[in-house]
Amino acid sequence: MILYDYYRSTASYRVRMALHLKGQPFQTVAVNLKEGEQQSASHLKVNPQGLVPALDIDGEVYTQSLAIIEYLDETCIGAPLMPKDEEGKAKVRAIAHMISSDLHPLNNLRVLNYLENNFQITAQQKQDWYSHWVHQTFQALEDLTPHNAEFLHGNHLTMADICLVAQMYNVERFNVNATPYKKLLNIYNKIKNAPEIRRAHPDRYKPKDL
Ligand SMILES: N[C@@H](CCC(=O)N[C@@H](CS)C(=O)NCC(=O)O)C(=O)O
């Protein structure tokens, strides 16, 4: 498997966690988002959306992190990343989409760049924009999460937790205060130390020349 990846991309990080949890060996091709490599002709051939991640499995390319995670879950042995029951699956997908469909796209690099380049927003306004959308989703997630929960749903790590870990990494990177979200932090702080999760950490995928 070849993962088209950028170390700080939260969507790529989600897929790396799934691959490590499934014990799947993979190679990475670094696509430097800061240098705009996602728009290069060679990357657009891989993913015409100009985004990472993309996962090449025997010449077939899969995109969209949640679709990839569910595909890996259904086709690979290893720790299950989704509940078995349909109700549980719907709950996990709903949480994952709160992060990946509602929060993440608003704070994606291309959106932040567009705001900076076309509306000349200041660094402070960019920070406010970023934090605003994080707080809105995190408050709802915190309200949804049961007290003393070990995972966002059920009794094992799922795609929902994978989305949380990646988003929390980004929240720390952007210095957003996550302390009000005690239940989310509790889950994150436990999960982030699991060996498979540590193996997927952005620091381990930072290209040497960066
Ligand atoms: N919904 C997509 C989102 C993919 C995405 O937005 N990736 C970001 C990095 S986290 C990207 O490639 N951004 C490039 C850009 O904004 O130009 C997924 O979950 O895979």
C-alpha cells in the first residue's frame, strides 16, 4: 500500500492510525501541502481533488479518509474500527462526520489560504475563525459524550476516536484552549499513548528535509 500523505494533515493522520491499528505495512509518498504539491500534475493524476490522503492499493486509488478507514476495516484483519451493530455504526459515523464533514473543511488549508489571500484577514482573525469552529463542534461532542467514557462510542476504539485524536493534535498545534472539554481530553489523553496511535504520529512522518 502507498499512502499519499502530509505529516500534519489530520485526514492523512486518520488513515495512518487506521493502517497501524490494522497492522498493515505501507509506504508513504510525502505531498508537501505548504509548497502546493497537492496541485502538481503528478498528484492531480492520483487525486483530482488535489487533497491528501490517497491510498494506492495494488494500483487502485482510494480517497476520502473515512471511506478509506471503513474500507480497511472491512477488508483487513486486526482491531475492529467500527461497531458490529448497525445502530453503533450510525452513531460512530455521525461523530466522525461532525469532525470530518462539519469542522475540518472550515479550517482546511485551502479555506484558510482563501480567507488570507482574498479577504486579507489578519493572523488574529484567522486564529478566531479557527477557534470558533473548533469550539462549536467540540462543545456538541462534549455534550454527547457520557461521563467517564473511555471512547467516544462503545467499549473499543473506533473511527470516531481516530477523528478526535487527529483533530486534537491540530487544536494543540493552533493553540486552541481545549480545557473546557474534559470528557474529550480524558479520552484523547488515554488513546494517544496506545502504541499503534503513537506510531502514526505526525512527528514520525515529517520528511527529513522539512
Ligand atoms: N474529506 C477529505 C479531506 C481531505 C483534506 O482536506 N485534506 C487536506 C489536508 S488535512 C488537504 O489535502 N488540503 C490541501 C489544501 O487545502 O490545499 C478526507 O477526509 O480525506
